[in-house]
Amino acid sequence: MILLQAAAGTSRVYWFLTRGTGAVALVLLTVSVVLGLLGTLRVSGARWPRFAIEAAHRDVSLLVLAVLAVHIVTTVLDSFAPIALTAAVIPFISSYRPLWLGLGALSFDLLLAVVITSLARRRLGYARWRLVHWLAYASWPVAVLHGLGTGSDTRLWWMLLLTAACVAAVAAAVAARLAQAERTFRGVQIPGMAVCAGVVVGIAVFTFAGPLQRGWARRSGTPSPLLAHPTAHLSRVSAARTTNPPAHTRPLRPFTAGLRGQLTQSNTSMGAIVNISVDLSGGAHGRLRVRLGGTPLAGGGLSMTGSQVDLIVHGYPAVFAGRIVALQGAAFLARVRSATGAALTLHGQLAIDRQTQAVTGQVRATR
């Protein structure tokens, strides 16, 4: 019997850490840029002398790198997306959203270059160091586009509000810096203001025309196997049922049925996909399909990172679709819902023949 071991809990921790550190890194990078701009203005006083602002700017910049390191490591460890460590630091070589992930790698590389040259500031000289130091400011809009293009929380109101606040803070700091430009640089005020406004408008237009539109996951370069998500399948089923409503919507009674079918497994460069297709008999007749995606484990088994469950019961007009919420060995717990709004919890116990890949077992459906 093949042992299917779920590491979904660990994967979820990585996923939350990736999301959290990404948002925190954006805020810290924004603070670093704003402090860097304020350090060039005559805003220092007794409580905030210029050296204190510069020290805060340096410390926050180092903290950004530390948070980004955690962000990169958890992104690589989270096996949902096929992101290698090299793709996280070398721009535009990833198979997963190459442009938008590449922008994140580019932003990290720019910040790393600033830190390295800062450590060697005395050898480089102030002029060369200052030229490289401007890369820190260039890394900010690149990081914003990376977050909008790849972030799983881009559509959430709090992430949109956070991004808008960061953009507004940097735009205000840039405007204040240009307003107090020295006489020798007065000629760049109007062009600089125009560029600043253009960047803000460009980010807003890109956000509404790109990540906030349907189908962005596919257009951004997400590999096809990762697009097969149960919620997307449920949306298609819901749309079909809206245009072709069922003849009746009586609730489906709980049942216990036997299972008999086959298991197939396909391995790709991004992991493994296990398909279990079984027929129902006894307490109900129909068909159950379970699809698991993840990383193969040494000695057999799968570290699950995604799932899809489809249930068709003869005599019931709607298809149930959902996902596995718990997996322990060959036992699983799934939650499925039909387009008519009916929901079922499936308690399954499988027995899988290692040689023939034949699947037998039992499933119990409860409301």
C-alpha cells in the first residue's frame, strides 16, 4: 500500500511566512527610502539630528535584507510553486511567473549591491558609493511591481491599502526632496515631479488592468498544472448550472459507499500529481475523483501541496467539487459543495495495492 503523508501543515506555515515577510519587507523598504530622502533634507533638529536619521536609514536597510532572506527561503521551501533558490536570486530564469518573480530577484540584488558597496565605502570613494547607493531607490518601484505581480494577497483590501500607503509615502518624500532641490538642480524639479507622478499613475493603472483582473494568474506566467484549482473548477460548474439549472434541488442524503478504482501517478519537474478515480457502490452509485499535487517523499508517499475532489452521485443533478482538508496515511477528509449550495463532508479510507495500483475502500458522506 502506498502511504500518502500530508505535509500540508508545514507547507501552510511556509506560505504564511512568505506572505507576511513579503508585506513586511515592502513596508521596511518604504521606510528606508523615505528616511534616505529625509536625510538629504534640512529637517533635522535637536530631537532628530541628521546622523540619527542616517543611522535609522542604515539599520532599517539591513533589516530589510534580513526579512527578505526569510522571504526567499520560505518561498523556496514552500513546494506549491516550483521556485529554486537560483531563481530567487538570479532574475528572470524561473518557470513560475518569470517576469514578476524576476523583478523581486532584481530588487534583492540591487539592495545587496548597496550593502556590499557600503561595507567597502572607504575603498570605493564617496562618488562611486553614492552612484551605487541610488540603486536602493530604484529597487523600490521594482519591489512594488514584484509584489503586485506575484503576491497572493494582491486583491485583498488590506494589501491594496498597504501598497497605496507605501506609494503615497514615497511620492510625498520625493516631492518634498524635489521642492527643496539646490539651485544647481532646480532644472530637474518639473521633470522629476512628472516622473514621480508618472510612476504613481503607472502603478495604479497596472494594478487595475493586471492583477485585479480575472485570468491574471495565467497571463502572469503561472504554470498550467498550478492553475487547476478546485475553486476555479467550482466556478465553472457554478456558471454551467446558472445557465442550465437542475430539474430539482432536493438535498442529498448522507450515505456510506464502497470504492473501487485505479490510481495513476505522473511526475513532472514541478513535482508529482496523483489521480485516484473510483466508482461508488452500495449506499450510493456514482464516481469519485481525487487529485493530489505535491512533492514525492523518500521511501514512497507524497507531501501534499494542493488537491481537488470531484463527486458525481447518480440521481443527483449537481456535481460536487472541493478539496481535501485533512490527510493521514490512506485516510482523507474532504469538503465538497455543489453549484446548488449543498455541502458534504467526505470521510474516506483507501487501500491501495502497490503492484497493480488498484484502489478499494469506503467513503462516508455527511452534511
